[in-house]
Amino acid sequence: MGKAKQLRVTLVKSPIGYTKRQKATVRGLGLRRMNSSAVHADTPSIRGMIDKVSHLVKVEEVEA
């Protein structure tokens, strides 16, 4: 079996001025401050969260 794909999510734009819901999504992704990164498994739920705040984050695929 191949290795599971993982995603590195980096906060590149401040969520200040956006809705509470978008701020909560950024926090749910484990991002606290600008240029902070978090690595997550490539699952549909994580992809959905990323889609909701795609204007605030940068996503890279990394090998597990």
C-alpha cells in the first residue's frame, strides 16, 4: 500500500475582519498566528475546512 497523503496548511492571511465561523475554522485547523503551519491527513473533512478558508491559507501536499 502507498503512504497516506498529508497536507501542510499554512496561514498566509490574517482572519481579522472575517466571520467568527471562518476564524473558528482556522483555529480548528490548528493555526494560531501568521505563517504557522499544521500537518493534517488528507481527509474529506479537512479538505472541506480548507475550502471554507482557502483565501486565508496555503496548502502543500507532503509525504507521510
